[in-house]
Amino acid sequence: GVFGGLATGCYFWMAGGIWGDMERIAVEAGIDGLEVAYALTVGYLVSLLGSFAAGVYGLRFGAVLPFTLSGIGQISCLWLMQDLTMYADPYTAFFYINMVFQVFWSFVIGYQVAAFGLADPSGRYVALHGASMHVALTLGPFLGALIVGAGQFAQILPYGIGLLIVCYGVFLWVCHLTRSSSYGTVNA
């Protein structure tokens, strides 16, 4: 349960910090505010495909592959978003990178909850999933603002990448710990 809380906290700290500044990152790259709003809205709607995919895939084959693919996908998206001005069309790049990030975002949440719950057969710590999420989402924008300071907003992205690495590393460790448990597994 403690590992699940740590991983969930890192994930949503990243989310609060990154998504609290995502609009500013895009505007700094010269993208119009309405275009940013459109890209974020469409990305969020398309992200429902990730939730549906997770529902279809379920835990039939474990969670290691979904954690690995989501981690690689999300880290790659943040990496690609670090300098939107390097693309011939920053708006199109932002639109698609954001969409892919959000599909992985929606896909992996169910696996996080499953790993959190299976790591604690007593069920005492699974209630911490919500608390870990809300505390991290509350602190994320504040801590993100401290990281950004008076600098460029995109400089927060490497911190998001680091938090994702810790998050997915811990969730994969939870999968490893539940491998030989008698109460279930989230392993592939």
C-alpha cells in the first residue's frame, strides 16, 4: 500500500505540475490560447479511447506491459513537448503529442488502482489511492510554479519525466512483489 501511495503521488504530482502549466508551455511556443484550449479539449475527449482500451484489455495479461507502454509513451510525449518551436507547425505538434499523452493517461489509471489494491490484500491502504491523488494534485501546481519561477514554463517537463520514471518504476516493483502472492497478480 505504501508503494502504491508513493507511485500514485508521483504520478499525480507530475499531472498537477505539468497540466497546471501546459497552456503556458504552448502559448510560449507561439500557439494561440484558443488553439491550446481546442487541443487540450480534443485530447481529453480522445483520451476516452485509452479508458475503453484498458476495459477491453483488462488484467488478462497482467499490468507490466500496460505500465511499460504507458511509461514509455508518456515520457516520450513530455520529451517531445520540451521545445515545440522546433516543429514546423508547433500547434499541430502540440495537438498530437497532447492527444497521445492523454490516451496513455486514461489507459493506465485503472492499472494503477488494480496494482494498488492487489499490493494490499487487507484493503486498508487502497483508500489511500484517492488521498495520494488529491494531495499530489493539490501540491503539483504550487511545486510546479516554484520550479518554473520566472523562467520558461517548458523547464518543468524534465521534472515531470523524472516523476514518471519514479512512478512507473515503483508500479513495476509492485507488480514484481505481487508475482508470487496468493491474493492475485498484476504481472504479465
